[in-house]
Amino acid sequence: MITPIQTPFLIQILMRKLNNSFLSPSLSNLHFKILRFSSCFTVMGLWLLMDIGANRINAQEFSGKIKTNERIVWIGSTMVEREQRYGYWETALAITNPKTDFVFRNLGWSGDTVYGDARAGFDTPAVGFHRLQELTLALKPTLIIISYGANESFAGDKGIDNFKRGLKHLLEVLAPSKATIVLTSPTPHESLGPPFPDASLANQHIKQYSEAIQMIAKERQLTFVDLFSTMEPLVLSSSPTHRFTDNGIHLTKNGYRELAPLWAKSIKQKIVPWKIQVSNDGAKTVQGTFIANWTNSQNFELIDDHLPLPSAPLENDSAVSSDKKKGESVAASLPSYQRILQIGNLKAGKYELLIDGKSILYATAEEFSRGLPILYSPEWDQTEKLRRTIIDKNQLYFYRWRPQNETYLFGFRKHEQGRNAKEVVEFDPLIDAKEKEIAKLKIPTKHHYEIKEIK
């Protein structure tokens, strides 16, 4: 592909050739001028076409649909790299696409910019940028999510033009992939109170850089995801006992977990509301699940459209056993996230809900008739297992592309241990095995629901 930077030099070469070819005694001066004038317009037309092509080679809106065998690459700085530590956002993507096999690769690098500064290592930023370009293209992506602007926003007004130039250049060098491009804004800063600084000014700059990203997306007909505006109301509602970041900037485990539904919605993933409703006369309304077997309103089997999102709090960073009740999270209060069980034809009395024989909650017939939010069910155990498998996969891939002894394997000290570089590819079958586990774990399974009267 010829970039706009190269085209002026191309025109000079073509015009020089045109001049030489037209210097013929058989051509009159008038004919020469006409031909040269028309040829000049032809070359200029080609230049414009090449410029438009450079800007729109990936000009396709992301519909939200993840295609079979999609190869997704996510590049950016700290927000992106830290997500692989917790896996909540990638898990949300897997959950909302249970029947679609795809590959997801996280190439985030903390402290990075659109110029690849943090990836330089012992080399120059130009080398770091080349590594970003080379590795991204080597993965043969069909969908690239680009999340930059957080670090650049600290430069304020003075740095925005430089950021825009860098982002445009990044888009140009990734254009040969012909991948669909999604540009996201940075996430908002959180005001935690002293000794942390007030986040107002930082958020003004982030909003400014978000608008710049949106403008570039509009110019190139790319999809823009405004994480800043989407997440700002929730982040600003935080309290000392319910925080989203550890320093006002970087999301914590809780931050990634709570914001997972918003991230999924932002990238156009369909979160299906879950509801079972049985009226007084026994009529059923089902949403977000499929009735595999129905004996009566107190005994039935369901297969969900997708697993619940991993937003319920966990204890001690481990999967909560099925006999424990999980507390409600901020995200669980979202209408599209709640799971509602409403049974209106129970006779007066007290009842116990069991799923797969495990006690979930106790309620009266009146409470069941009003509708009860199910804040935990065995499906969440499957979601948690899926999340942990995704984390394992990401860790293996991280060791694959960023081994701890990288300098000795591939850098300026490879003369000492470079012979061991061949072992890096041995991570590939381990990663593939995890991918197969993920493909199985994200598919919902059948569960038995029983509402037993307590006498």
C-alpha cells in the first residue's frame, strides 16, 4: 500500500517520466502541453484515490457480531495489559458468544503510547513501535481493538496533535491486515479523596482525547467505543468502601468485574435478560433461557442462552462453593443483568429454591409472585471456571510473546542463551489446549430447578 507520505515522491517520478516520453520531435508544442496537462490530472487523481484507500482500507463498522474463527487482537497500554490478570472483560466476550469459536490475544503493554514507547526496552521507541506493528500483523487479526490515549492525555492540550498523528500512523501501518478496527476511549479517572489528586482536570483531558479518537474514527469510518462516557457515571459514584481503582487511574479486580457488563455492551455484545415468569393461571413467559423439561412450575430444567456475567463478588479470590450466597454488586442491579424468577401460582406458604439439589434461597409464596432476583446459581461456578481458564491461557500466551528472559533469548545478550529461544514455541500446544477448554466451558449446560414447600 502506498501511503500519503509516499505519494508526492511518486508523482515527481511519474512526471519526470512523462516529460521524457513527451520530448519527441514528432509532437507539436501544443500537443505536448495538452498531453502533459491531462497526464498531470491523471496522476493527481491516482494520488487522491490512493489517499482515500489508505484512509478507508479498514472502513467497516463493527456490528458486534463475532464471526467463527475470528482472530481478535487487543492493543493498548495499562488498562489492556492488566485486564489479562483478571479476565473479566474477555470472559464477558466469551459468554456472549457461546457457540462461536474465536481467538483472543491481549497485546497490552503498561505505560505504552501510540508510538510504542514502552515496548522499546533497551532500544529506541521506533523499534518498540515496529515490534507492535510486526507482532500485531503476525497474528493475522480479523478484528483489532485499539485502546490508547490514557497516558497521552497527561500532556493535555499541548499533546493532542501529536497523539492524533501517532494514532493515524498506527492505523496506516496496521491497514495491511485488512482487519475491522475498533477504537476505544480511555476509561475515566476516579476521585478517591486525599492524598490522591482530584480527578476533574484529568477527566477533562481524557474527554478531550476521547473526542479526538472519535473524530478520527468518524473520518475513517471506523467503530468508536466511548468507554469514558459509558463508565464515568458509575466510576464517579464510587465510595471509600466501594472503589474501582487502586490509585484513581488503574482498575482493580473489582473495577474490571463491576464494569464488565458495561464493556460488553459498549462493544455491542448482546446481554440477554434472564427471566422465568409463571402467572396465576400457569401461563409461562421465558426470556434468556430454554425450557429443556417442564413438569410443573415447581419442577423444571433450563438451558440458558448464555452464562451469567462474572459480576457477583467472590470471596478470597476463589470460586465460591454452591452452598454460599453471593452479595449483590453494582452491575447486578442493571436491568439487563439481573436474573428474575417469578412464580405466581404457588399456594400460601414458605418455599426453598434448589438448583441441581443445592439450596439457593428461601422465600414466601407472595415474594415468589412478586419476582425474586437470583444473585447466585451454579451457573456462576461455570462462569468462574471459564474466567480462570482464560487467565491461564493469557498467562501462557504472555510467556510466549514476552518471556521474562527476553533480553537473553532475543535481545542484545542472545549470544549467551539465544539457543534456548527455540523452546518458546513449546507454549503453543499448551495455549491451544486452553483454547479448547474455553470453547467447552462457555457453553451453558442443563440445570434442574425445584421449588419445595417448607412445612
